[in-house]
Amino acid sequence: MTSLPFRSMFYRVPLNEHLVSMLTCRQQEEQQYGDMSGTAVVLESALVLHQIIISALIVTCFVCTKTLVDSLRRRHARISVVIVGAGPIGVTSLLVAARTGRASQIIVYEELNKHALFNRPHQIAFDPKSVHFLKRLGVDFDNIEGCWDMGNFYTRIGVFQEYMLTTIPKLDVPVHIRLGTKFSRDSLRELEKIEGRKLVIACDGSSGQAARLLGLSDEFLQHSCRAYGAVAALDRPEECQIPMPERLVHNLHFDLTAYGSESSEVDGYQGFSYKIFGTSRQRFMALCIPKCESPQVKSLRTVLDRSMMRNIFLKCFNTYKTEAEPRLSDPMAVKHMKFSPRLFEVKLSQRYETTAYFQDNNLFVVAEGEAARCYNIHTGLDVNVGIKGLMSLSNFISVICIADTEHSILQALVHKNKDADRICRDFIKCGLVEYHLLRNGK
């Protein structure tokens, strides 16, 4: 038997053309799939960037549109203003509100009729700061009957009110004056019918009821001005109502020994300041002295002797009156002069709450003038304290007109309250010194 030669089971198979073709296609597929994966990443990144750009454009357009709308809304925002009282503070508030350009309408309630309002005889005096403030509002003092002295302007209340109300036709806002109309609960119902945001300014004096009807607290805080004072009023029917400058003298001492008082000694204390002011017919006098315990002050505070105080005012008037004025006789003083029977402590009364906001009616309430603060001595320049309160009214109106959040509303109220407190503190500190005790009188 012939044996077959042994051959290894492992041997090479030569590559043919078909196998080469298959391998080449596979390599091409791998290269193609790899390129497609990279392209997908690039396309996905481009899509994300495109979405970011579109989102940014949308946000930018929204912000720009909202800013424009808010700007237009703020620019055209208006508020209805209601003023209670057409006294010097009330008519000045009217002018301030009109000059802001934020009032859609102004309504004024005044209890007096036109004749009574324009014929009020008492004199008012504007200090240089108030004069400057009123001039910036457009008040032309050259067209107001009165007189100037040391930068102060003196006129009758009625004359000033008539001038201010005659400027209404020149204002760029509808103004409705309701003379002979008292602000009452019926007025509150009319107020509720006014659409939109409203501001009520209570300027009806210390005895007015508007602030209470509107919801402000009736509580007043009493502040001592660290001074004693006394006042007198003289009505001379035979004289005309002519404005006159004030006359102020200092360091007066009185001999009270005739009244059983041992107060003739000065003891180093400064004397009284005496002011005479008012029209030629309505004359007013005021005595004032910083708090002290001099014998004179003790006697004038504790001794209730009307003849003593009448004699003091009588002698002071005849000594320091103008040369053109007639002397005041004893019978005339008894018949026509009213006066404080003794010295009293000068105090400032400050309303505990001067501003408020009522969300249900979208209503702001502000008390100004003597409705917000008043004091128990007449110095002839009393109206200027009220005007100082109005110096922040324009900004307050502009802020509350566009305030649209609780925070912005609260900020406006807090700022106005702080300004009211500052005015009271300033007067307590230097008000009497500025208006009565300052040594710049004649």
C-alpha cells in the first residue's frame, strides 16, 4: 500500500479580487459614517446658536417694547387733584399742582363765597425764601397790591387769593372752583366717582374737618418752642386797609412795681422782643421771650391782671408805632383792643398723620398748612411755614402719579412724612428766632 505524503492543515489562501473589493467598500463606509457624525455635531451646534440668537432678539425686543411702553405710560400718566380750602396755602397748592404737568384736573372746595374770600382783611407777609419759591411758580408780585421791606412782601390775604385765582385761565389744566361749597361726606361720594388715581390736599386750617373725613388721624403732637409769648389785636374802623411793614424791637423790660410785683430788676436776663404788624386798620402785636425764670417773666406768667397786660401793649404801641399812625388812647384800648391776659408757653401742634394712601379708592391724602401744623402765637409770617411744606409737593405729585408698586407708594409717603417732620423740627429750633426774635427789626 502506497502511503500518501503528509500535508499541513494550516496553509495560506491567496486574496482574490472579490475580497479586496469587499474590504475597500467597508473602509469607505467607515470613512463615510465618520464624516456624517462630525457634520451632525456641527449642525447641532449651529442650531443651538441660532436658537440663542432668536431668544436674545425676542428678549431684547420685549425689553425695548416694555421700556417704551413704560416710558410713554409714565410720560402721559395723570392724576386728579382735589384741594380743600382756597386760603393762601390752598391757592398756592393749586398753582404747584398745575405747574407739575401731572394733573388731569383740579377741583377746589371753598366754604366762603367770592365776596367773603376776596375781602378778607388780615395781612400776610412772605419772607424772601417764600417770595423766591412763588416767583419760580410764576407769581408776579409787581401785579399784587402790597409793599416791600427788607426782602419781605406784605399784602392782604384777600388780595393774594384774588390774584392767584385770576391766574387760573392761564393754566394748562382744567380747574373747577366750587366757592360756597363745604367739603362734606357728600363730597366724598363725588370723589369716589372720579376715575383713576386721586390726590386730596387738605388746606382748610387748624379747625377744618377735611383731613378727618378723609381718614387721617385727628391726633396732634404738642411741641414746646422753648419760649413764652402774648398777643394783642387792635381794630381801628376809621382806618383804611393798607399793607404796612412789620416793626420789630428787642430787649424790652417792664416796670411792674405799680402792680405789686418786685420785677423791676433785670438780673442779667435778656428782655422781650416786640413786633407790631398788620394793615393800617387791623393791627397786631406780639411779645415773645425765650424760656427763662426772670422776675418779669414770672410775674407776667402768674399774675392775672388784665390792666397790666393792656398797659404793656398800649405803651409799646404808642412807643414803636409808625410816625403817621395816631396814638392809642386808654378808652380806645379798652374798647377796641383784645389781648392775652398773661404770658403763655409757645407751642407747635403737629398732626400725627399728614399723609395716607387708600388702595380701595386709589386715593392719596395730604394735609398742608395749618391743617398739618399750627402754633398758638401769631407772628405775621405764619404762612411761610405752610409754604415750606409745599416746596416738596411738586415732587410728591410726580412720584405718586407713576408709582405702580406698594414699595414705590410707601417710599413716596415716607419721604413726604420725613419732610413734614423736618419742617416742624426746623421751626421748633429756629422758627421764632427767624420770625420774631431775630435782631434785624427796626
